[in-house]
Amino acid sequence: TDPGAARPFGDLPIRPELAGEHPYGAPQLDVPVLLNVNENPYAPSAEVIATIAAEVSRAAATLNRYPDREFTALRDDLRAYLALESGACLDELAVWAANGSNEVMLHLLQAFGGPGRTALSFAPTYSMYPEYARDTHTRWVTARRETDFTVDPARAAAGIAEHRPSVILLASPNNPTGTALPLSTVEAVLAAASQADPDTPAVVVVDEAYAEFRRAGTPSAVGLLAGHPNLAVTRTMSKAFAAAGARVGYLAAGPQLVDALRVVRLPYHLSAITQAVARAALRHRETLLAQVDTLRAERDALVAWLREQRAPDGRALDVPDSDANFVLFGTFADRHAVWQGLLDRGVLIRETGPDGWLRVSVGTPEENAAFRDALTHVIEETK
Ligand code: PMP
């Protein structure tokens, strides 16, 4: 290490692999149009707020006690929702939850990763994955996605055979590309994991944070859980349920996999308030999910519009199909200039993904119109 380099942690005995690290997170700026972190743009309705307030008030009366450590009622509600949404039978399966699917994922790495072990994913993908690996001392490797961001089953199998991971992370729909995987790819990964290690196949995690936004004909991997004790499908209430602020993520898997997560969780990790808010939001499932249809229609319109645009240098924009509530588009010779130009016009999007690409979250029709208007101007000005 360069002795002249900044030492942001002073003389503290920080773990060497954390020495140059920054905390994860996109800028939280106060601008009119926020389309940068794939939030749901619709704030809870008065009716939803009233239910949440009543349930929180009930929970407040018990705050001298620790919450239900096993959050049994919330698990039952999540299981019922997931069975309904995916159409799969979850009778033999277990459900787990934590403070965002971020924490669910950390539990997975704590239980199944660790020193001397490897987590494998397919780049470009969610940029928090390497952090879970780092924080659990798990070796992090990526195989690559194809140029259209699909995962080639043969390349995936070769990567699994080469790296022999104990955890495989498959985001579908993937962030930042928006692309979902066909179930045949998930099945091929499960088969490759069994082939690489027939006795203890890797845990295959399908991260379905954006599942509710998928287009018709894209099935959820929840249907594959029966018969695959090493498969876990994670979900979140942050996106479709418009409850990012509540911090609730969950997964479905076989009971043994969930028992392993119970070993590594902190006791009482889901507060009584969190459990109350999540259950109240689930009661308003129909109202909250009705907005998903609007967002999907807006997303499809945004994809179509972006495909008609040209970068400042005249090349047509490339826009992968999106099954999520955001759209990746590019490429730009100077993506930072485009990002900054949009910000100067009050529209915050995300400078992420492979070189030259930008990602925009789907907002309300008004916000999407503001984005289209700003992008048209920025492209014109940077020609
Ligand atoms: N997985 C993916 C692919 C994501 O994009 C995100 C959020 N950006 C998460 C998981 C985590 O979401 P949360 O912790 O809010 O559930």
C-alpha cells in the first residue's frame, strides 16, 4: 500500500480488505424527479397509512417486550401471498424474512459462504453481491453474461465446474439490466451444481426482487422449489409493495435451508414495528399491486420510446427488454455528461452498469414524461 495514500480510518485496526472501501449507496439528492434507486413512485394511500398506523400503534403497546423472534404470523402472511402470486404450492416449503432482501442475502452468505468458499454470479449484476461476499470472507467470482445480458447455460455450467462455488447468485429480473432468466437456465444451473458436487450441491439463490414486474409468460422460480432443497428464491416488499422504507425482504426455500439461516440471524432481527408494518401492507396487497400494472405499462412505453432515440453521436440507443421497474439504455460515449445533464434538469437517474450505459427507474407518468423531455434536450445539447 502507498504510505502517502489517504487513511480514512486513521490508525484503527481495520480489516485490510476494507481499507480503501466506501459505504455502498447511490447519492440521495433533493431533486424533483427521483428515478435512481428503483423505488416505487407511489406513496402509500390514506387507507394504507391508516392501517399501518393502527397496527404500529398496537405493536407500540408491547415494545417493552422483545418481538416474536420467529415472526410466525408474518411468515404465514408472506407464504400465503407468495403462493397466490406465483401460483405454486408452498405447503412443504419454509419462508424466511429479514430487514430487506439485502439482509436475507447476507444471511445466505453467512450460512453457506465463508473462508475458503466461493460465491459465483453472472456479471453485470447487482453491485451489492460482492459486498456480501467480502463481509462474509467469501471468495467472489463472476462468469460473464452474453452481450444481450442473457446467461448462457453452457457457459454457466463451465463456470460452476471451474469455480465449484458453494453459493450461486442469479438475479432474475437482473439489476441493472432488467432482463429475466428463462426457467430452463435456472434448471441448467441447478443441474450443473449437482453435477459439480453431487453430495453437497451449491445453494442456488434466485433473486426475484423485481418479480412482480415481470412480463406475461416469464414464470417465477418459486415453481422449481419443490424437489430442490438447495434452491432459495428471494423477494422484497421494497419494490412492488412500495415499502422500501419498511425494510422487509424474504425468501422461500426448503425447511432445512431456512433452519440454517436461523442459526446465523441475530436474535429478534425483525422488530415488532417492522413485523406490524409488513403485515399491514400485505393486507392491502390488491391496492398496492394494482400500481404494478401501471408501472409495467409505463416501463414498456419507456423501452419503446428509448429504442427510437439516438445517442449524441447518431447511433441508435440499445435497450434490453425489461422485466423490472427500471430500464437500462445506452451506450453513450460520455455517459457521465448525460447523467449530469439530466441532473441539471432536475432528473436523477443512475450511472451504473457496463461502460456507456445508464439506468432509469420507472416513475409516475408525469416523472417519465419529465425524464423523456430532459433526455431529449440533453442529447440535443451534447451533439
Ligand atoms: N436484489 C436486487 C437485484 C436489488 O436490485 C435490490 C435493491 N436495489 C435488492 C436485492 C435489495 O432490496 P431490499 O434490501 O430493499 O429488499
